[in-house]
Amino acid sequence: MNKTHFLSGLSDSHLRDKLWALFEKSEERAKGFATSHTWMKIVEVKHQKGAPGWEDLTCCTAGIHIEARCGDLGQVCHEVFHSAFHGSALHKEGDERWGDAFCDAFRYFMETEHVTDKKTWRQAMECLLKQEFDNTKKGDCVYMKYRFPASLIIKKCGSSLDDFKEMWFELCQERNAEGKDILSGYFDFCL
């Protein structure tokens, strides 16, 4: 993607440059997860108020929209990883529900490597990695769909993006071999 299609309406050029650098690193790393399946090429990233999102624009291109903020650079990493997940063997049936958790795990490793400010999101994730499931948060959508399952993925795979990638390919291979949902059993958690 050309930088002219990246947050073109954002007036803060310093923030745009920081996000662009992180986007490029994230896209490069995420493409490595798509070697055995279709990569959904990202053709635009828009600045938009509200929740971030990833959108399938055609059969093989995607768009991202984020609310660019200094304190939340990593959201772009999460959205980029959707382009790997959506073309993968894991994007089927019940396993598809794990998509946002895998995107958050990818975000965690990218932030660990490339974002020096670990306030808010990464700090909360690091606390969660030290905890067990909290029954009092069953009604919290963000906890149940994103954060807790992502913490299970991070705990299971190891401490680096390379460990995460290795586990990813093993899971994709197992999913293809089994031809049925595997993730809830693998992580011992039902989404």
C-alpha cells in the first residue's frame, strides 16, 4: 500500500508517521503468517472515530479504519493481522470466533518489540497474563472475546512472535488435517 492511502485525513503528521512505521512492520510480519493461504492485501487505512475495524473489500483486498491516538498505536497491529487470519484455515466455523484473540496476541508481540510506551493496553495484558479466568467478568465482551483468549494464546505459545508463528502454523496444519474446530479444545476455553 502506498502511504497516500494511509490515514490521509489525519492532521497530526508525527502521529501518522509513527503509525505508518508500525503498520509497515506489522504488515511485513503478518504476511509471514499467510504463506500457506491467501493474504488479504490492505489497500487503505482510514482515520475514523469509534471502534477500529477491518473490512473485506473484495475477495483478496481489505481496508482498515482506526481512530488514530497517541496512546493506542497497537490497534493498527491488531487490524493488520485480520488480513492473515481471514485467509487462514482457522477462519472456519467455530474456530472463526478466535480471530480477535489471535489479532490481540499478534498485537501484544508487535507492541513488545516495537512500541516503547506500554501504558494502558499492553500493561493491562501483562497483568492478565499473570491471572487465571475471572468469573466476575463473564459479561464483559472485551474480556471474553479479546483479552482473556489472547492471554491463553500468549501463555501457550511462548514469549516471542516467532513462537507464536510456529504455533500458528501447527494449528493451521492440525485444522486442515482434522477438518473440524480445534481451538476451544486446544486452549481449553469455549468462545
